[in-house]
Amino acid sequence: MKAGSINVWNIAPLFKGLGFASMVIVFFCNTYYIMVLAWGFYYLVKSFAATLPWATCGNPWNSPECMEIFRHEDCANGTGAGNLTCNELSDKRSPVIEFWENEVLRLSEGLEFPGAINWEVTLCLMACWVLVYFCVWKGVKSTGKIVYFTATFPYVVLIILLIRGVMLPGAQDGIIYYLQPDWSKLASPQVWIDAGTQIFFSYAIGLGALTALGSYNRFNNNCYKDAIILALINSGTSFFSGFVVFSILGFMAAEQGVDIAKVAESGPGLAFIAYPRAVTLMPVAPLWAALFFFMLLLLGLDSQFVGVEGFITGILDFFPAAYAFRFQREVTVAVCCVICFFIELSMVTEGGMYVFQLFDYYSASGTTLLWQAFWECVAIAWVYGADRFMDDIACMIGYRPFPWMKWCWMFLTPLVCLGIFLFNVAYYKPLIYNNTYIYPWWGEAIGWGFALSSMLCVPLTALYKLIRAKGSLAERWHHLTQPIWGLHHLEYKVPELEDGALTTLTPVSDGSAKVVILESVM
């Protein structure tokens, strides 16, 4: 359809709310995700020092409870400094944690205490948005050239870090811990919820970003092959990265004399606590720190490019061509970046981490993405028609995809999405930060407001269209489930058809012009 995440749902206009929902979700993602880049940029700048600032105590942000990381031999007899056991020592305040909480976050007591703005992190945030703007403002052609570097160089860094990691003592134990499954975890609903959330978020399913990027492809581009390659590379990279991470965690556990489970972190804790702590134990620590955070910055920029591009494409496609003006794209991107930046100022305050967690837990969580994916499957497989969709793909790529795809769209995917969604609702737990801070009721209300702002787009838009349509309910349903071809970018020529003839799509031009026609086939 050569359209962004909103207009593409003209394929089943009753479900156009899916387009609005994806725009809301990707806007929230663009708003909070870049904070990870800002923190990474801050750590990258701080890495250019003879001694890493998070490696030692005695800094202005350190507390009296700060204790530098000890080595395994220091507690060979079961005790360490101050007659504390190794486990007790490991629970002390690490300089890495204090740098993260006291200097980077300047963490307040809770969401109700926003505090002052951290201007150093704010400058890093501004620098990240400037980078994003000048990479995205000219469209996918310029972004595509930049991504050749930002998407491939991290693999070089990963290989370097893996070679370094496997040479460290304890790395083998870490890799065994990574590869050895704990089958009892399969009985935990939270494992399935986390797995579903990760896959959907990692593949950008339901965000509309891939739809936006795909709208720039040639008509005959093999989207079927691209989808398979995307899945293999994405999950393959994640699997490979696990070796890099757990070789380092194994080394860190051996150095501290504790179990690997005790040093393994997830979320921001892995990037800004566990790994920075590990590099302080290595020779030439600043080099490894700079490499890691440079890689983190590049990976994050790639994701941010896609999110912003998806949002901008949807916005520009939504407005009629009559409203176009010179430098429309550049201005739209600038407005988007500025609005997101001002919203993010709430995340660089002393209570900013609590705001960040609200966005992360609710706005683009598994609940919203699973809801989105379920209704996308319903709209395509059951309303538009799975066989009809397979025919359209065959028209584009020259052959029908394997029937397994149709079965997934019709049965497997919606059932899995619905199952995990119900799991998520049934086993819902209120948001808690760091296992200690419980959010106030109004904080949770704000979070659910984020979630419902996208989830309600689907039923409310469908209800609105049904009310506004004319005729009986059956006539309205029939009218609103018929595709609207040719809106904005598409032009169609519909030849007169004989009874029983089928229609399919064929391209008029394989160039950049977004023109196709309907051709009659017997």
C-alpha cells in the first residue's frame, strides 16, 4: 500500500485504530527510550579518564557505606575486611551503584519528589536528539547510509569483547550458567510474559515502524525473505550477545566469590551497574568501558532512528498532499524531537528514574504490544482474509509464502498473544522500583493512562466508524471492512470485470513512483 502505520490500515478501515494505537506506542517509545542513550553517552564521556569514576570510593557522591570491589582471595577464609563474610561484603554499597544512583540519577525518595534537573545528563540528552535529528531529517536514504556503520560496527565490538571475555578467569562458568536451562522456570507465568514482551519489543512488532520503513521499498521487494532474515539476525545477535555478557558476569562472580545469579542484572542494571563493575576489574579498564558504551550508543541510535522514522512517516502520510509545504519533513522531525525532549526533562530530574520506569512498564509494555498484535492478526487474517493476503504477497514476490504463515496469522499467533495477554492481566503486579519503592496509586493511574491511551484506540475508532456509517449494521460492517485502495500515494485503474473474475495487484512501475493498478485475472 506504500503507506505509513496509519494509512496502511485502509486495508480494513474499521481497524484503522490499530494505526493510531501504533503511533501512540511508538511516540512513547521515542520519548523514553532515548534516555538509555543519554545515560550511555554520559558514561562514554566519563570513560575517558585514567581512573574510571565509578571504580573507586572517596568521590563527592560516595557515602560512608561505600566499599570498593574486593577480590576472591581476600575472603578465602570466609571473612573479609571488617570481619564480614563474602556475602555480606557483596551486599555493601558498591562505588558502581553509588555512581549510578547518586551521580547519574541523583535518585530521590520517590515519584512525588522530582527534585532538580541534572544538567550534565540533560546536555547528553540534547546531544543524542541532535544526532537523531540530523540522521533522520532527510529520510530513509540518508538514514540508510548511516546505518551501514551504526548497525555493523557493534558486531566488531561484540567480537572484541567476546575474545576478551572468554580469556578471563571464571568465564567458562558464566557461559555454562547461560546455556544450562532451568526447566522449572517454564511453570512461571512471568517467564512467558517476559519472553513475549521481549520478542515483540525486539522485533518492533505492533509499533508501525517496520510498516513505515517497508513503505519505501519497491513493489517487488521480497518482504517474505526480509521477515525471515530479520528474525534470524535479531535473535541470533541476542544469542551471541549472551556469550559476551555471561563470560564477563562469570569473571565478575569469580572475582567476588559469589554465585553468578547474584551478579546478574537485567534492564538498566545490566548496562549501567553489572557491566561497568566488570570492566573496573579488567586491565586497561577505560578502553573496555569506552568500547562497550560506544557500542551501546550505536545500537540505541539504530533503534531510535527506526522509531522516529516510523512516527514521522505516519504523520506525513496522514495529512493530505494539499497541506504540504517546503521543508515539511525537516520541520515535522524538528517539532517531534523538541516535544519529546521537553517531555524527557521530567526523566533527568532526581525523580526521573521513577518516571522512566512508568513509561517502560506501561506505555510500550507486553500488555499493549500483545493487544496490538492480536487485533492485527484478526484484521488481516479474518477480516481482510488470510488467503487474500497471501495472494497479494504472491503478486509482489512471485510465489505464495509457505502455508505455515497463514496458519500462524489465523490461529497460532493470535492464540499465543491472547494467552500471554490474559496471563499478564491475571498475574499483574503493581510496579515496584528496585524491589523497595512502591509507586503511589496516582503513579499507577498515570501508568495505566499510558497503556489505555493506545489500547482504547482500537475499539473507540471502530465504534466511531460504525456510528458514523450509514445503513444497517450488516451494511456498515460490509462497507467498513472493504479496502480503500489509492488513498494519498496510490493510484488505481480498475478495469471492467466479468462475472467471476478475480482482482489482484500488479505494479505499473518498479521505480519510486507509488503507482499500481488492479488487473483482472480469470
